[in-house]
Amino acid sequence: MTTIYGQVAPGYESVRAAFMENFTRHGELGAAVCVYRNGRPVVDLWGGVADAETGRPWTRDTLQLVYSATKGATSTAAHMLAERGELDLDAPVAKYWPEFAANGKADIPVRWLLSHQAGLVALDRPVPLKDALAWHPMVTALAAQRPFWTPGTAHGYHGRTWGWLVGEVVRRVSGRSPGRFFADEIAVPLGLDFFIGLPADERGRVSRLVYQRPDVDLTALPTESVPEKLREQVAAWRDSNSFSNRAYAVTDPAEIDFDSPEVQAAELPASNGIGTAHALARMYAALIGEVDGVRLLTPATLASATEEQASGKDQVMLIPSRFSAGYMLATESNPMIGPRSFGHTGRGGSLAFADPEHGVAFGYAMNKIIAGDEDVRAAALVDAVRRSLS
């Protein structure tokens, strides 16, 4: 049986039970969960195996790549610049990044980049992966790219391109790469164990990813055997020209090995943040209140940053989604704690968010990637947190 380590404050014992059940019933391999309440940690747990090949255990200091949960960290950097008056979210991107004006993009505001409304989900010509990891060739390609829909008329999840788009604005405005800005302005003041661009001397702490294939490959089934509510998505997965596929095929090769040293060392502000669940929860706690003397955004900036900008059917995911200027907002399928929750999920299970109404900040990181509706681990933990609040 997996041993669970860490602490739980009185009243939050159900979170420990749910975390243990993830290992005993839901296929968890190695993971950590952390919850802050009103600026203080009330849950900080970890356990399992960090590397299935060697048996290395998951410890308090284990780092985990959290895929798109990284977007919450990058969004926070952008809003800090906005609060300082250095970045106007309603100004054209081209004000800060003149080359971006090409191909009919001169009037796209920064806000539309953050909220997935720019229509730049893919590239006409994917960039070689080694060039994408070097940053400048990818942002040059995106600056030249035509939008795939009239910007501002629809939204679709910019799964990969978002990081270079928003990250380049952060770089142009601050004079620092997004990873450097995050380190200087967010990670160091809060003492966060989280990196966008992993230093070489931290690599030994990183957990190795494991991918669980779905029990059933829906794309291999006859259409009539696919549940009706999933048929549109499955048809898109079968179509190599769909946004659902092209949004994740902006590099050549399209598949990225996120365990590789080169990928982990690069700055991919949409998808390769590496850190602890505690760091994620602590960052979100400092967004909604003060944590050991540090608050990242004023209440007024936070209210603006978390105001809904786009909702309805997502042109990439083909399901309803809601976004503020950078953060995911609560939906029926992703309720978080309540209607005012904001944060971001990551591929295969990771999740980080805050709920200002309840003073809650949450971080969950794990190394076993489980696709789709088969994964209940994060939801089980969030449900346990919600019960602890009542």
C-alpha cells in the first residue's frame, strides 16, 4: 500500500482520504496535493513513485511537469505588468510587438491573445522543434501567420501557440523572457519551487511522466458505436486538418517528449512549467490574498483579470469552455469550488486554481497522464475540499 506523507489540518481529513483513494482505486502512481485557506496551508500531501523505471519515491521536493497548468503562471505575469501600467490589455499587440501586425493582425488586442480569441491556434507551416525551443523562430512564424477565423468572433483553445504569443508580449514589455520574469517577480518573492525553463541542476528532482492509454480508442470505432455526445469530437480527432489536431501540431515533429532535458530546459509558457503542487497552491493563494507579506495582484486587478472574456463552444475542444484574460473559469464539467473559481487544468490531470469567495487555493500535480472522462482524480480531491468547507 502507498504511504502518504505530509500534513492535514483538522477538518480536512476527507482530502487525505480522497488522495489515498486515488492510489488505491484510481490508478495514481505518484502525486502531490496542496490546499491553502486564507493564506495558510491546510493540506500538503504527497506519495507514490516519482520514476516508475527506477522506483524512485515521490518526496516533498519532487518536481512535476504540469502541462497547461503553466498557463496560470504566465497569465499572472501578464496581469502584474498590466497592474504596473506597463501593459494595456486593450492595446493592439502590435504596439508592443510591431511585426505581429502582418497578415491582418494590426488591431488584435492583447486581451484576445490571453482569452484564446485571436484565431492563431495553428501554423500553415509547422516550425522545426529545435527552432521552436529556441523561441525566436516560433514567434517570427506566429507574427507572420494569418488568423484562422476573424479575431474576436470566436474562441478556441490555443493549446500550444498561446505560450509563445503571450510570452512574447511579456518579453517585449518587460525586457525579460517569461520564465525569467516569473522567476524574478513571482517565484523568488513567494519562495516557489516552480520553473518555466528548468535549470540543469534541478533536473534530478523531476518526476518521469507515464501515459495511460484509454480503455477504448474511440477513433477506431464505427461512428454509430461512438456515444452521440462525442461524435463531433471523434470526427475531429480523425481529421488531420481539424483545429483539434492542428492546434497541437505546430512543431515538426508534432509530438514533444516532455521528459527530455532539452524540452524541460526551454521556455514553453503554455505547457512546460515544472514545480510542486505546493508552489501552485501558494501562487494562487497570493493572487486572492496575502501570503507571508506578499500579494501578487490588487483586488481590483484580480477582478479584471478573472472577468469572463469568452464562453460557449470552443473551436478546438468542441465543448463549452469559459476563459477570462488567461485563466480558465468554472464550468459544469470543471466546477472547481464555485462560480468565482479561476485557474487552469493541465493535460492528463494536473489542476491549480483559487476561489476568492472561500479563500481557497488548490494545487495538484501527478505523473500518470490519464486521458478524458476516465480520470476522476482531481475532481475527487476538489469534491473533498468542497465538503471540508461546509
